[in-house]
Amino acid sequence: MIADRLLGLAFIGIACAAGFSAWNLVVPFAADPLGPSPFPITIALVMGLCGAILVVQPVHGFERPERLAAPPMLVLAMVLYALSLVPLGFMPATALMAAAVALLFSAKPAQAAVVGIATALVLWGLFDKLLDLPLPKGILPF
Amino acid sequence: MNRRALLAAPVLLPAIAVAQGFTPQNPECIAPAAPGGGFDLTCRLTTRVMQEQNIVPVPIRTQNMPGGIGAVAINHINAQRPRDPNVLVAFSTGSWLNMAQGRFGRFGENDVRWIGAIGADFGVIAVKADSPFRTLADLIAAFRANVSAVPVGSSGAVGSQDWTKIALVARAAGQDPRRMRYVPFEGGGAAMAALLGGHIQVFPGDASEVGGQLDAGQIRLLAVMSAQRLPGRFANIPTAREQGVDVEWPIVRGFYGPPQMPDAAYNYWVDALRRLQAHPTWPEQRNAQGLFEFNMVGEEFAALARQRVAEYRQLARDVGMVQVAQ
Amino acid sequence: METFVALGGGFAVALQPHNIALAFIGCIVGTAIGVLPGIGPLNAIALLLPFCLALRLPPESALILLAAVYYGSGYGGRITAILLNMPGEPSAVLTTLDGHPLAKQGRGGAALAITGIGSFIGATLSVIAMTFLSVPLARVAVAFSPADYVALIAFALSLLGAVGGVSAPKAWAAGCLGIMLALIGIDSGTGVERFTMGSFELLGGIDFTILAIGLFAIGEILLLIETRLRAQAEALHGGQRLTFSEVIFCIPAMLRASSIGFVIGVLPGAGASVASALSYTTEKRLNESNGKFGQGDLRGVAAPETADNAAQIGNMVPMLSLGIPGSGTTAVLLGALLMYNITPGPLLFEQRPEVAWGLIASMYIGNCMLLLLNLPLVGIFARLLTVPAWVLYPGVLALSFAGVYAVSNSAFDLLLAIGFGVMGWLFRKMDIPLVPIILGFVLGRMLEDNLRRAMSLSGGEVSALVASPVSIILWVMTLAAVVWPFLRFKRG
């Protein structure tokens, strides 16, 4: 119940922020009769109303995560991947990320290593070679 | 690809390297658009011709960087590789408008090295075949009578290329472009559909996208916005200037380099474009991209780029569109 | 009669061995592109184009290949949507609603088979309609005004309640959130920046692919890893194969979806996503008494996939008969013609019949190939679920990221996708339906744009919204769709 209340508050918050931002748009000149504000403000009102209903009449509780640590670790792995893609290069970064995710999915270390390296090689071949879309080289010479 | 280039390099490089004092290594063309966008074609097709005709002895790989309508690309070369001699970035007249309106943040026309143009498309003023407007003068007269009474539609936001094109015409008619009834559509195709459906009366489009409808007699072009008449099917269409309206709208496409690109590299790429433009197979390849001849490179071109951005900045100021004071 | 002669000429072109081979390659590449989450047919066609030029393919052959990639992609998007709850293409989002429950019941193979058949029926009926009705239809499409689009989108939105899930306020809030995400970027009406929060990366708006990958692929993987794979679909064992009577059972839905898809596809400015959403919600509304939509109804996968393929073909009608691209992908196809010095336009059928009719004929052949290719492969695709999770999900995640990065070169986009992934995970845990977010994202922007166009054209006159017969009919249908559930509730 508390989760739905919080969710309702979050929706109200987003609606307020968006509505406020839309209200304060400075238009250089009125190029069309409606302008950029009314539509988002209307949507923000609907969203705020839905949020309010959720606060008053919550339906569901938040299901407590079964594994508390795994999702944040996966997010961390993905964020590190996004940040290290350019400096490390596509293949090393992808291999590390894929191996980490495999470990989170209960692979043995050797299996994870194979998955990481194979994923990186296959994807590099697919995008960089086959589709001719360059991926960052990073620390590798190719 | 790479291996072939490595094998070929020792044979071909010395002559060029000596001549230029610069040898490109793993050169890249950044297209500030996703595969399929206009910039992407500029990069992929032009670099392919350059390599095929041995103007540049190594392959130039295209990298797509569509973020922020081109803002990401100009930020990238300024922040990450301001001195990189091996990177070209595709641009168009639209990039000049974005610079003029401060869309690229603090980066403007002086934060890149203008290498040159590969060609240009030209603006056209299209109306439906049964439109009461028969000449540009008719449209100007209608604008003078009441500029808000003529529904104009095209792709692109207010302030974009298509808007600016017709805004200049409205201004030439002595009217305030802000009072135009401009309707933005999602792409030139949707705008053309709206014109044929009679929802809008005027479509300020590009020459390359109206050929089919013109051939079929579904639309009439009031003017082409070029300095001289365009060839081929457009030969009978008078320019705006011929009709006493001093407005031009070339959609120039070409490349710029990073702000501190070394002179040797800059000269190399300028020369490469010059040789591309002189190459006998180029006109055909250029036409395939929907571009007409527009040969200008190096410092002459840089001067044009700066002049145009200044003009657009003035227009943007006049209508109150500048985002960040430069 | 003339049409048959012309079509015969088209088949003479399309049946040349090298053109059959190219159509086949295009179908395979298209299906693969449909499976890849980051890269769409538009990107793929643009990447293939230089190859066509380099190989000096004649224009009709190039177009046969590229078009096959386009309509082939409509067959691919469903595979991961059904098996993994991760749509490979935007238009496959609706397919997850019933496709994944079916897969969880061990009927992934049946869902794949019925969507393959549906895609074939939708595409083939559309090609037939295109063969005979192209020119008049294109005229009608052009007559469709911004005010009519407003009515159409309002109708589509009125059916949104059908995909809501358990709680109406949650569904509507999710829809609103989707609309707001779509509004980020430069407003085309005035040129001002909305909701960009000062970030230049957001100037051009959020890419649909990023949102879909985040919400669906990353969100799903986060949920799977948290719940120790409990939500993962069972492997193909145990589930019943698709029976003939089930196919017959789905035929009416497929026929309706074909017409909806084709008509929506013909309109420049709507598209496959709108078509699949409309046909799914229509089926759900029509069969409320005897359906189990949302829990694995075969019609719930057949309808959106049929409509998706029908719309893709419909999209080519304005392209071929008027030279007007109705979508980004058809714009690139038109660009390909231009590169061969062929001017796409109303005269294409007269001036270059081998290109226009060759392409149409090749679409009959290509869709047959896709059906023959897809049905036997159903078993192999379904085996995807027997791959161990520690191989499958790292691969899927890396593939999604690589696809996004390869066409954007932007770590920002990756972080954005991860952010949406966390959002998708939390929303799943809080019973917030994700499909309204996607539909809000697609429809909301279209609604605002067309509303403002209509107002601009009428000078602010609201009555312009109900000025045409089409719009009046659509508004009446909208009203009916909104009022209907209440009436039924009272009676029942």
C-alpha cells in the first residue's frame, strides 16, 4: 500500500515539474494558435489526477525483491559498461560485461569467461565487420 | 577491408604523401545522423567515390552520431579530438542555422574548420497544379494582402531550413515572418501529401524531392531559390531573383574538420574535395545524391560559411529565436 | 485486365533467377534485422544501399532486395517479443501482451506459427489491394487532413483502456508518462526546447529504440535476475502445437487486422505501430466475452502481427503511386530510386514499369518465401528458450547495447536505456503496465502535432475538428468506445 502511495506522489511530482516547465516556456512568437504549452499541461493534469487517485486508493504493495543484491549489481555492471566502452574498447568492455552478467545468472567462472569472450567476438564481427558500423577500438589494436 | 588497404598503401602512398605532407590514417567521417539520414548518405557515398577513384588511398569509415540534431557531433570533436587530422564531419545548411540559433550550445561557426562543399540542393516554392498562384509575384501579392491567410507547410520546425526559406520570401514581401501561417509536418513526404490534398497552399521544399510530382504535372514550381536556373526538368522554372525577389536558398552539403586540425591535414582534405569535384565521374555520383553542382572549398568556403551564419543569426535575432547570446 | 498484363510483366522481372535470389537474401536479412533490437529496417537499408551501388545491381533488383529487407523485418520482430518478452521492433510491442503468456504456457511455437501465418495473410492481402487499388487509395490518403488524423488518434487512444491491465489510474499515468517522454526535444510548432533540462543530447528527442530496449529488454532481465528466472518462459515442451482449427479460429481476426493495417499503412504519417495497436485493441474489445486477452489468446498475437505486415505494405502505396514517402524507411527506399536516376513519382508505373511492377510481383514471391522460411524455423526459434540463461541473457543484453551504440556512438544513449530499464523493472514490480507508455510515446506526439496543425490551418476554429465525414465517423466510434464499457457494465 505504501508503495502505491509513494508512486502516486512520484507521478504528482513529475506532473508538477512537467506542468511547471511547460507553463514557463518562453515562445519567441506565437506561430500556431495553441502553442507548445497547453498540450503538455493537460497531460500533466491527467497524470497528476491519476497520481492523486493512487495516493487515496492504493491498490497494490511493492513485492519485496527476492534477491536484493542482484539487480543493483546488474545495473552497476551496465553503467560501468557504458562508461568504459570508449576508453577500454568494445571487445574488452563487452567481454567483461557479458561475463559479469553470466555470473549473476549463476554461471561458473569458466563458463562466464567463455560467454564473455564469445559474445564480444560475435557482436564485433556482426557490427564492425558485417554491417560496417565502427565500434570503439580502445586498448586493442583493432 | 583493412588488410587490402594495408597492402595497397605502400604502393600508393608515397606520391601523395610527398605532395601533401600528410597521410590520412584510419580516417573517419562522422555523420551526425543515424544510418539512412541525409548526413549518413553524404558520408557513405562521398567517401566511397573518394576511395574508388583513388583520391584518398585508404578507406574512410563512416561513424554515425545522431544525438541532439548534430550537437553531439560538434561537442565530440571539440571536446575529444580538437586536433585530430583524420576526422571529417558532414554538415548542411541546417547546421548553419543551428549554429546561428545557438542550438549547439557554445559552439558556433568559428569552432570548426570549414573544409568545403560537395554540392547543393536548392529550395523551391511549390504549389498545387490548380493553385491560383501562377508566379512568385502572385504569392508575394497574396502575402502583402494578408500573410496569415496563406497556409504554408513543410517539414521541420519553426526556425528550421524550410521555415527560413519561406520566411525570407515573406520578408521580401515586406511582411513579418512571424505572422505567417506555417504548419510543420513530419518530413517532406507528409508535407507534399498535404499540398496535394489541398490542406496547405504552399510547400517550400527542396528541388530533389519534388521531381516526380513536377514531371506528372501535379504541382507547379513558382521559383527555384538558386543563383542561376537549375538544369534538366527545372530549366523552365525561373529563379526567385529573376522575378525580382532577392532570395536564395542553397542547401549546401559538405564537410568540416575539428577546430585545430593541422594545416597540412586541412590542405590535404581541401585538395581531396577539389580533386573530387574535378573528377569526371563525380557529376553522376553527385546527382545520385540529389545534389547539384556547388563547388567551393577552403578559405573561400569558410568565408561563405561565416557570412551565412551571420545572416541567419541576424534573422533569428529579428524574429526572437536566438537561444544563447553568442 | 491491363493490371493483370502489367503484373505479368512484373512477374517476368521478379522471377528472373537473380531477382529471386536477391528477394530471398533480403527476406533473411530482413528477418534478422527484425530480431536485432537496436537496428531497424531503415538503418539496414541505408547500410545495404552502397553495396547495391558497388555491385552495380540494376534498379529493379536493388529495390527488390531492399524492399524484402523492409517487409521481412515485419516477420522478425515477433520472435523475441513472444519468446523473451522483448520486442525486436516497435510494432511488436503489442505482441508481447499475449505472446509471452503463450510462451510461458509452453505454446511459444504455436504463437510463432500463428503470427507467421498472420504476417503472410496481412502482407499478401495488402499486396493484392495494392495491385488493384493503389491509385485511388493514394488519392484518399492524401485527402486525409490533420483534423482527420486527430480523430483517428483519439479513436486509438480511446481503445487504450483495453491494454490497461489491473488498475486504470496506473495505466493512464503510464500513458501520460509516455506522452511526456515523446515531447522532449525541440517543439516543431515554435522551435522552443521542451523538457530537455538543458541537455544538448536531448535536443533531438528520445529515440523510440532506446525507450523500448530499456523498458522491455533491460527491465525484463533485471526482473529475471531478481526473481531467479521464475518469470522465464518454459521451454517448448508440454505445449500443444498449433492446430488447424485454431488457425481457422483466428482467421476473422486476421482479416480485420489486414484491413486495419493496410488502411493505416496507406496514410502517410500513421504507421505500423499505430496499426498493430489499433488491431489488438479492436480484437480485444470485440471479443471481451469469449477471449482471454492478456493471458495468452492466439488472436492477441495474430492481430497485431498481421496488421504490422499489412501496414508495412500499405506504406508503399503512396511511395509507389505518388512518390511520397509515408515513413522514414520508405523515404530511404525512394532515395535509392533517386540514386539510380529514377524519379519516384506518379509516372513511375508508366515510365519504369519493370521497376514498379517488378517490385510488386516480388512482394508476392517474397512473402511466400517468408512463410516457407518461417514455419519450419518455428521449432528452431522456440529452441531459443532451451539455451541456458547464463548464455542467453548476457548475449541479449550485449546485443541490445551494441545495436544502440553502433548507430548512435553515444554512451549517453546507453545510460538512458539503462535508466529506462530500471524504470521498467520497478514498474513491473508495481503492476504498472508498460504498453501504455509505448503507445503514449507513439500516439501522444502525433496527437499534439496534428491537433496543432489542424488548429493552425483553421485559424484556431475548433469546429474544424469535425468538418469532414471521416472525422465525424471516427469521433462517433471514439465516443462509442468510451461509453460502451459503462453500458455493458450496467446491463451485466
